[in-house]
Amino acid sequence: MLGERAGQGGAQTVLVAVSLAEVQRGTALARTAVLVGVPVLLLVIALLVRRVSASALRPVERLRRGAEQVVAGSAQPQALPVPAADDEVAALARTLNEMLARLEASSLAAARLRGRRRPRACAARWPACAPSLEVALQVPGDTAAWREVAEGALVDVGRTTALVEDLLLLARSGAGAVPASDVDLGALAHERAGAGHRVPVRVEAEPGVVVRMAPTLAGRVVDNLLDNACRHAASEVLVRVHRDGLRAVLEVVDDGPGVAEADRERVFERFTRLDDARDREAGGTGLGLAIVRSVVGRLGGTVQALARADGGAGARFVVVLRAVTGPIG
């Protein structure tokens, strides 16, 4: 309530009053606006900040996903995405791509260097025939001894020649320098089975199982698997060729002692010969299965040493390659 004097000499007083109910309603409205409006405003601000932050960090998230794909091997080493905006994140992406490219180049150069050194290192592990001839020089005039040593030297020369040929084949298959064509695996298996082996070779082949590879390499794959199986077989070797969807499958099964589970990867390493193989007079160079894995792996296929599917004694080598789906030619 307010009072103000009026009239002559201020003899009268004018009083002005306002109801408290109006004031209380105004205060209540202000309190409600503060209690409701401020949280809503804060929520809107938080959503805006989150949206702006997500938009700003989206290029960083793309970089992270690209790095995950590179680490997992599903993308090229220089595949990190570069944002369209020319900012600090784009500069970081370009720098990382350059670093990955240099690392990839260094890795390839190191692999090529190892590939050039490996044949010389492998050849150094194989004995030559010179010691046998030096022994023969100590017994001049003994025709029988000379003949025995000469025969042994011929065997050594044959083994050395086979070794060199296998090493050259490994180098050519690794370089991809042999032209490819369509090869019928069933026909090839029948052809190689009649090459005169220590034990009979039986072939069960579906017609029209065709793969794309160099015929010489295909023949060497089948020959090496057959030689290995016949060397260990007790009575027979079975070759199966069939198609599994888009895959061509070649199986070579023997009834020998088999391959222990612990050795099923080691047999594909160069110069690996298990104990029972070392005791045989007719041994290979130790490169046969390594050549098979190199050739098949170069074509994107796989080769495995497994137990026989029927549970019997022996080993089963399974080669899986991509089959040709179109017409042969």
C-alpha cells in the first residue's frame, strides 16, 4: 500500500493498494519458468554439444576404423580415409598413409632379400658328390671300388640336380613367372598315376574339375604328392578329385604310418624329413611338400596334412583350389 498527500496544504491523503494474490501468482509463474525452463535449456545445450562433438570427431572415427581394417589385413596398407576438409585431421591421415606405404615398401624389400638368400642357404645344406670322388682317388686301380664310388657319385649328382631344379621351381612359382591355363585335375591325376610308382595308384575323379594354373606346376603338385604318398604307403595310394561348390579338391591318401598331428605343419617346411623318411634308402630332396604349398598358396588355395577320413592308418593330403566356372579354354 502506498499513501500520497493531496489537496491544498496536504490536508488529504490518497491511498493506493494492490492485492497480494496478484503478486503471489506472478512469483509462482516465475518460479515455474525457472524450474522447468532451465533444465530444458540445459538439455538442449547438451544435445547440441554432443551433436557438434560427434560431427567434429567423425573423421577421427573413420580413421580408427580404417586402421582396424589395415591391422586385420582386410584393407590395403595405404587405405586410411582422408577427410575432404583440409584440416589437422586430414593432414594426420595423409601422414599416416605415407608412413604405412614406407613400411610396406620396406617389408616387401626385406621379403625379396630373404627370397634371394634362401636358395643359396638351402643349397648349402645338401651334400655334394665331391667327398665321394676324393675317397675314390685314394684307391687307384681298384676297378670295383671305382665303380661303386662312381655309382654313388651319380646318385649324389642326381640328388643335387633334383635339388637345384626344385629350388628353381620354388623361385619361379614365388615370382609368378609361369603362364597359366585351364587344367583338368582328374585327367592329370589319371596321367600321373600311370607313371610307374612303387605301389599301385588308384584314381577316383569327377569329370570336369578344372583349375586355372600353369600345367607344369600342376603336374609337379600332383607328382610331389604322389611321390610322398608312394614313399610311405604300405600297399596302395588313392587319389580323389571332386568339386565342392566353387572349389576343386584334390586328395591323396596312403596307408602308411601317417603324419603325427604335431608334424602336420612342419612337413611343409623346406628340408623337413621325418624320422621314418630319413631311414629310407629312396628319399626325396625334402622340398616336395614345400613346393606344393608354395604353388598352391600362390594361387590362393590351401593344402593340409590330415588323418584318413575312414580312421584307418595312413595320411591324407588335401589340396583346395578355386575351380574354373566358365568353359574350358
